[in-house]
Amino acid sequence: MRDRDLQREIQEGLNVVEGWNGANDIIFFGKSGELSSNRRDQQELSVLALHLLQTALVFVNTLMIQDMLADPEWADVLTDEDKRALTPLFWMHIQPYGEVRLNMGSRLQLAVPASTDPELEPAAT
């Protein structure tokens, strides 16, 4: 373990894993994040639900990062090194104990279209 580059690489990998475990604690918080049953089918269902939540979180985060990168304001701010450090594995915007209101009649509007024609603007819901 005398190789400093290898030590840094291992530490960076551990930081990613610890960050992801922190996200799992937030999104899989029922029963303190533990599998509460010894029945295989219920454990499998719990793990599949966690995987679905993880995938949804990464998908929404990826869309938010894409929107941010498409904003010309950020084009001059972020360096190439900053862009390499971007990851969809963040969860600080998650409020596990807050109120969530779902409108299943409309799609999530993550970006406002760059249209100047008011007739093409999305309707307010």
C-alpha cells in the first residue's frame, strides 16, 4: 500500500460506496433500512423495491444534471475537471419525511422549453 495513487483510487471508491449507502438509508428508511422478514419472497420484494427507488433517483438526478449542463450560464463556470466529477449519486434534495403531492394527470416538467411563443408554453397545472 505504498502506492499513493492506488491509495487515492481506493479512497475515492470507498467514498462513492459510503455516499450510496447514505442514499440507501434515506430512500429505504422503513424498519431502519433492515429487511424485517426472514421470508425469502418478502426479502426479495424489499430489495427489488430498493433497486427501483435507486434507479428512479439516478434517472431524475441525471435529468437534472443534463438540464444544468444545457444552461449556457453554467458553460463558463464548470471546468472539465468539474464535469468529470459530476455524478447522479446524490440525494441531498430528498425529503423522506416531507409531504409529497403527486399529480398523475401530468408529466414532471424538469426543464422549461426555450420557446418565446406563448401558445407553445406548457399549461400551468
